[in-house]
Amino acid sequence: MRWKMMALASCLAASGCIGGTSMSERQDANVESSLQYDSVPCDQLLVQRNALAQQYNLPTTAKTTFSNPAMGFGPFTPDMRSKAKRDADQATGEIDAMNRSIERRDCGQPDKQKKLALPG
């Protein structure tokens, strides 16, 4: 019985289930809340987003993507991405969160005319 538990523990560790190293766990961690960027002024947020996109050679419209492992094996699939790819995916999550804040607050849009004017 004891060796079965040791074998199970080693299989789980090797599969990426222990320690947060599975592909699905790390990809979920890339998704960020956009609320943290709502306190950043619009012009500063646009500069920050553009600099991050340029640093990782990503488009400013980058969106978080997820791999599609075999059905049911997501938590058991080890994360085999390179460090550069993991960093770029993390930056993509940040850019996506910034874009949601920018869109929600209408940053970068010209101020809409607030007065009503009669035609002619």
C-alpha cells in the first residue's frame, strides 16, 4: 500500500499536478483583472500598454489564448513552454487587461460634444 501511494505521488508530481506547474494552471494565471488599471490615467496607461507590447513584440490588441489539451487532461499536462513564451503570454494577459480598462473608460477617444446645439 505504501509503495502505491509513493508511485501515485510521483506520477502526480511528474504530470504537473503538484506545485502549480500544469499548463492550465499557468495559463489561467495569465488572465488579469482590468480593474487594477482603472486608477491609472488614460494617457499613462496607453503609453504603458504600448511599451509592453513593443518589449515583447506583441500587437496592442493582444488577447489571452489557451491551449486545447486532450479532453480532461488539462490539469495533468505539464507546462512545456519556454520561459520566453511564458513571459510573452503573461504580457499578453496584462495587455488584454489594460485594453479592457481603456475600452471601458473610453481612453484615447476624443471628448464627445456635451452641449446640445440646434441645427442651422
